[in-house]
Amino acid sequence: MTAVPTEDSVRDALRTVDDPEAGMDIVELGLVYGIEASADRIHVRMTMTSAACPMGDMITESAREAVLQAHPQVGEVEIELVWEPMWTPEMMSEEARNFFGWK
């Protein structure tokens, strides 16, 4: 029997994906809004720091590839790019805010 991916294991895979403009992973930046995982499908809701982000396609594809690499037994990985709620720096982890000097 194949283990069902957990939200934590998917989040760990997403920590390997950096936003190249920010130089930090998408989880710490607060770009990952939600994860739903089952034995045959993983759905990730995420956003970009801006709708005009030129790296959006590359980041979402990197996220999909990272999740697939961590969970090759899953048949489908969907990365849904959403714009609500709009991302703000308050969504970053404390570590990320400290890194950028935003207390």
C-alpha cells in the first residue's frame, strides 16, 4: 500500500523551490496558501509576490516538479496560482522577515 503524502511532506518539498528574485524559498516567503494531498492527487494553492512577477511560470513549474520528485507515486500534481488573498510581507515567516530586515 502506498503512503498518502502529508501536508508537511509536500511543504518540505516546496521548501526546495526558491523565488530567484527574493533569494528565499516559497514557503518561507508565505507564497503557499494551501495543500491538499491524497494517494493519487496533490493540489497546491499558491501565489506570487506580485501579479506582474516575471518568474511566475518558472516558479510554479519548479514547485510542481519538486512535489512530483518527492512523491512520484502520486498520479497528479496541480499547482493553482491564486491572487486572493493578495500577498503581503506579513505572510512571510519570522525568519524571512528578519532576513529582509522587516521586523
